[in-house]
Amino acid sequence: MAKRISARRAPSPVTTDPILYSFRRCPYAMRARLALLASGVICEIREVKLSAKPADMIAVSPKGTVPVLILPDGGVIDESIDIMRWALGQHDPEHWLDHDDAALIAANDGPFKHHLDRYKYPDRHASDPAAHRAAGLALLVVLDQRLALNANLCGAARGLTDMAIMPFVRQFAATDRAWFDAQPLPHLQSWLARHVGSPLFETAMIRLHPWHPGDAPILFPPAGSA
């Protein structure tokens, strides 16, 4: 899939590195950071406080959601899956793009995310969390059945599909961990634990203070990381 570049362009950055607006706990931002790590692309990372989004970010991506990647030429990519594919298009040492199941990712980003939000935030959506938990579980059963055949969703090795979906499964699991751990999803639970426990994910979950204009640039990944 071609990268999605917004019609707006950012002012020429001070450095030649891409600039990533991110939020540590957002699953969309997580998967963008995971792909940037896997690709080895160095960027300047700017942690966003969602209640006080930087004007610089809104100026280039008015929808106001993270992640947003500003390229050195001023181009803007503000969809997480497009950031993943762009980064891996620069360098893909683990061949993640060979494990890109667009249909499975679309099912995650569409139906599963719909049920996840209404399970996790029932007050916000005026929803029945039990019904949406059950619907989300049915979709996870499909993943578990797939993982019964291979260690990862598209074969033996981890790839783009695993890293695009895993942050959302992690969020679903964390909503009621005891309940999730009690479900008959052995392959999915093992897959989730393996990826959440990986050095890659640990590095992706770097803790940063919210960025403010004038702050010294922080490079991602940090020096010395795996």
C-alpha cells in the first residue's frame, strides 16, 4: 500500500530526522514505534499530552490524533499503519513486510477496535460491556486458531501483522486481566506474553515527559537500545 501523505506539509524541520508525535499508551502509536524500531529509522520523538495537543502537530494534522510522522521533506503521514509500512519500506531487516495480512489488520482496526472501545469505555459509548467483550472474544478465538498453526499470525517469524494487532489485544486483555487469563485462548495468550515481554516492546514503551516547543530533541530509539 502506498504511504498516505496529507495535503498539508510541515515547515522544513531543523534536523534531517523524521519527527514522530506519539503517546506512550496509544496502541496506534505503539505499533508505529515498533515498526520504526524494527526498521532502524531514527526519528525525533515528541510525546503528546492528549489534553493539550501541540499546535505544531495540529497544524500539520488537523484531526489531532497520534501518531503523526513528519518526514524530512515536510511530508506528513498521520495513519499508524501507513507509518509502519513507510518505515519498513526504508529498511526491513526482519522482512516484516513479507508478513502483512491487510485483511486481518482491517478486521482488527474495524470490528475488533469497535468492540474493544465499547468494552473498555462503556460509559463513554453508553454500551453493554459484556456484549462487546463477548463479540471481541469471538474475534480473538479466530486469532487463537490461527496461532495454533504457527508461532505468529503469518508464519514462524514475527512480522507487520503481529505488531499491528498486538497492542490492541494487549489493551483488551488488560481491561480485565483475570477474566482474559481464564479464557481458552492458549496460543493467543502465549503469543501476547512473548511479544509484550520482548526487548523490542520494552524499548517501544519508553517513558517521556510531554514535549513543548523549544525542548531539546529526543532521538528514538534511544542510544544504546536493542
